[in-house]
Amino acid sequence: AQVGDLTGAGFFLPAIAAATAAGDLAQARAWLAELETTEAGDPNTQLARAALERAAGNPAAARASLDRALATWAKADADHLPLLRARRLAAQLDGGP
């Protein structure tokens, strides 16, 4: 994505996260669908889907997307920020804080 590109992950991932956090799940799903046209296999996209599915009350779907992201990051540095976010979400899905 280029600087100022409002069509790629640089726009959609934070927008999806903000809409999910605000409870605007319909808008988050619309942006996620758009992102998935080009970035469906990206672990960051999978993490966004997992967070959205958790917020929507779909823990099984959240876990499936999260597991795909975690598998991709299996050899990532332990302090890789998206990996840390994924592990925090996994803990939440497992009943943690």
C-alpha cells in the first residue's frame, strides 16, 4: 500500500478494529468483506475477523480465524505485536481477561 492509500489493509484494519470496538458490527463486516477480496489469507485479516466474530458472539468462528493467524505466526518473534494481540484474544476466548 502506498502512503495515503485508502483501499488497503492500512485503512481497513484500523477501521475494522474501531467499528468493532464501537459495536458497529455491520460496518466492520462490510469493511472486512472488502479487505478479504485481496487480503483473505493475511494473518492480520484473520485476527480482525476473529475479533469481530468474538464481538458478535461467535466464539467458534473467532477461534477458527484466530487459529489460522496463530499458525502463520508460529515462528514469529515473541514480541511481534500482532502475535501478542492474537494471544490476548486467545486468552479471552479461553475465559481469561
